[in-house]
Amino acid sequence: MRLAFFLALTVAATFAAPNTNLFLEDTTQDDYIISGVTANYIQAYLICKRNGFIMAMERTEEETKIIEEKIKNLNNTGHAHYLGGVNEITELGKQWLWIDSNQSITYDHWSDTDEKKLDCLLKSSLDDDDHGNGKWTSNNCAEEKYFICQKAVTSTQIL
Ligand SMILES: *[C@@H]1O[C@H](CO)[C@@H](O)[C@H](O)[C@H]1NC(C)=O
Ligand SMILES: *[C@@H]1O[C@H](CO)[C@@H](O)[C@H](O)[C@H]1NC(C)=O
């Protein structure tokens, strides 16, 4: 179903060295899990999926608070992170959607300076004053970044 999106990606397969921790913490602990490796968007998506997670959604101020608390607790404030947002080709033209639920992205946490022209949603570093400290920017999906997964939620939470 997400073929159109994936076909648009340049997949440069550069898998992490053996014994690398894919995540910064025990994955049974929390709803949101931060990667310990960088990956391009398709790799990030697959790593979340194969470990039983989806790409994280940030849909409310409450979710922003939870995600940012997590980034701070894991001392990852110096890094930007991919979330589950993609600028996807649909029947209605390109639209920003949460990749796992296909919900359109209505919560606005975009950086004032971003034109939303690229295809993958990157949450800027909390230390990045130029992009609103954790506000979203659109990024080239082929770039390798840290990323955030979340526990697969029930269909009612998704809808
Ligand atoms: C984060 O940094 C603080 C202060 O240096 C340290 O006490 C804490 O253990 C660190 N947390 C992790 C998860 O590394
Ligand atoms: C996903 O959502 C978009 C936008 O609402 C819609 O055009 C598309 O048909 C949906 N795709 C699926 C598989 O539901």
C-alpha cells in the first residue's frame, strides 16, 4: 500500500555494525522508544516494524510533552529525530500523513521557517534554536537520522 512512497526513496543500505543497540533503552519500558542508531527513513520504518513498533506520532501537545520528556531523559536533546510523518502521494495530491495509521497530520508543530517541501517529518533537536527547539521540519528521506518508534497502538487509538 505504501509502495508509492517507498519507491520514491533512495535506499542506500548501510546496516549498523553487529552488536549495536538499535534502541537507547529496554524496549519494554515505555510507549516511545528512541533509536540508538541513525538510519534513512525506510530503514527506520523497517527497524520500528520488525521490533513490533510503529513510527512515532506526535498528534497533540500532550504527546509533544511525553516525547520531549523522553528525549531529555535519554540525553538525546542534541539530535533531530524522524517521526512517522510522510508527505505522501495520494489521489488528492501530496498530503502529510502518519505513515502507519494513514491519518492526516492535523496537529501543527511545524517550524515557522520550514516550507514542508521535502518528504519526511523530522523533529528538530531540542537544542536547535533556529528550528524552534523540537518543532518539525521536512527532510530528505535518504538522510540518516535518529528516529522514534512507539508501541503499536490499538485501532481505537489510531482512529
Ligand atoms: C543523562 O545525563 C545525566 C546527567 O549527566 C545522567 O545523570 C543520566 O544518567 C543520563 N541518562 C542516560 C539515560 O544516559
Ligand atoms: C490514506 O489517506 C489519504 C488521505 O486522506 C487517502 O487519500 C487515501 O486513500 C488513504 N489510503 C488508504 C489506504 O486508506
